[in-house]
Amino acid sequence: MNIRILIIEDDVEINQLVSRYLNKEGFHTHSVYNGKDALAYISKHDYQLIILDLMLPKVDGQEVLRKIRKKKTIPVIILSARDREIDKILGLGLGADDYMTKPFTIGELIARVKAQLRRHMNFNADTTRTEVKVLKHGVLELDTSTYEVTLSGQKKPLTAKEFGILKLFLENPTRVFTKSQIFEAVWQEDSMTDNNTVMVHINRLRAKIEKDASNPVYIQTVWGFGYKLGEGS
């Protein structure tokens, strides 16, 4: 498969370094150096993964990420010098699938790229191998073949992780999940690297499907344990 990766990084040296090593791994890369060009490339080409710096000229990385998530569910890895916890939470909250801070090792970046691609493609393969299946919960519907989620007939664009979390609850309507169990099922890793990861994604999911995210009826908190599927509206 021809894997195309877009590298959005204004530091020419870092951009070219990442591109060179990804090319050695057999990936095809495009490099852009500002947010405006990045959005133009994204609108014209299909990519399987995006590496995104946050501090970009012309259009900043946060705005680029917002626009990506309005239309696409492909993995996005943030690569940023901003290393505060609040920056990581914000990046994940805007729709990033992973967050790496500078300085970084090229080996770890490549490993994370491969992990994100593997999960994304395995998830897509799973939905194409099975028959069309629509999970329903009141006026909420999730189509496992098209990645579409609708609420009262209105489409709700979700990221791959948000889709995975919602699918997990709809397939297990009576079960209560801990954060660790959700992480293992959706991220397909044994342990969380950040205790806020699942919470951030659930908050973002609630903002999209709940009438009142502060009083959720679909994804409810079980205090002291985790989360469960609510009765819905």
C-alpha cells in the first residue's frame, strides 16, 4: 500500500530529517512549512497520517487541526516544543491521536507513526471484512461500515478514537468500563501513557453528541470506577 504522510513543520531541518527517515522506512512524504500551505495540500490530496507542529506561521497548528477534524478521521501526531500538560490536553482535545514533545528521537517518532497507521488500517479492515452493521441507541446510530454517526438523523463527525469509544459502549450497553479498560480496547495498548487521555477524548465525544455535555445522558460517569452507556435522550 502506498502510505502518504504529510509533515507540517516550519523548522526546515526537522522537517527534512523526519521526511528522510520516513522515506527510508518506505513511506511517501510531503513537506509543508506553514499552516496555509498545509490546508491547501490536505484539500487536494489524500494522506494516511499527518505529523503536525503547533507553532506554525500564517495559520497555527491548532486551527489546522480543527479544520482537519471537520472532514477527516486520519491519525494526527502532534510534534511540538510545547511540553506543558495543558498543551497536551488541549492538543488531544482538538482531535490529535498522539502528542510528542521536542526534543525527540527519530526512532520513537517512527515507532509511533507505525503504531498509529497499524491501528487505523486494522480498524478500517475490520469494518470492511464484516457485514454492514448499524448500532442503535435511541436516536443515536453508529454505522460500522461507513464510520458515520448520526443523532436524530444529523451527522456527527467523530475522530477514529471517538468513534472507537462510542462503538465500545454501544456494543456493551450494560457494562461499566474503567479508563484503563477503555484505553486497552480502543488504543490497543496495555497501559495509558497519560491518565488524562481517555478523559479528554470522552469529554470531546460528549461535546459532540450530548445536548448538555455537563449533564451527559449517553456516556455517563460512574464515580470512583469509570464510564457506562446511559439511557440516552
